[in-house]
Amino acid sequence: MASELTIRHLGRVTRATAQGGDAGLKKFRNALLLKDFIIAAERENLLEFRRRAYLRQDDWPMRVIVRRDDAQFEIDCYLYIPWGWIIAFTVLMWLVLPFAGIPNAPLAFGLAAVVAALAIYKRKFDCRPDAHFWQQRPRQRWGEIMERLVREAFARP
């Protein structure tokens, strides 16, 4: 009999809710570690994982946060744009564009400012299976992977 598993895509975060115990949590933790996640924070009822970007593989940095309330697990996962990338882009925009010799520099600066604002606004994005445009393939791929890992870890025998 499979446990109750609910997956919701909330725009910026994908949230899975499952029932389970220590064995399920350990199985899920080990599965994430095998997928190159590292433990960023570990407390009594909270476990946070991070995964770095593999841009050549069309992948983005990712976070997974597991909250536990007795036998109830709430698992949040999302892909994100790191602040370091946004800051580096903004610094390059300020330093390079004025000296790049672009014929229409104010227009290029305006477009770069819009891109920076969009990156700040869309900094986190969920792992929905029907994603369009904004990182479609990684979002769909990680949505499938996370759903499979949660199902395998918290399925009752």
C-alpha cells in the first residue's frame, strides 16, 4: 500500500507532503547524497540540501528542504539563480558596457538592467512537469527525479 503523497507546484517552490518514518528519511537522504547534493543544514526537524550547477549539462543549482513533524514530512525543492551570479552580471554590466564600444550603449544598458531585474524577480522556480520557456527541461527533469525519489523513500512496504 502506498503512502499518501501530495505534490504541489507553488510557482517558486515544489512542495511534496508524505507520511513516513526514520527509515524513509534516511533512504531519501542517501538518495539525495547520491545525486550530488550536500547537506547545508541539519537540525532536529529540518534537513537542507544544496546542489551546485552543472551548466554544461543544462542544469541549475538546486535546494531541497525537508521539514519533519512526527510522521509527516514536508519536502520543498526548487531551482534557483544564485545571488553571486546576479551580482557578477550587474558588476560586469556597470564595468564592461561603458567601455565595450557598443553603438547603442544606453539601450544595451537598459536591456541588461531588465535582465538583472527579471533574474532577481524569478530567482527561484519550481519543478513542474508542464514548465514552459523558463528553464523548461531542467525543471521537468528534476520534477520527475524528485517525485521518484520521494515515492521510493516514503512508499510503505
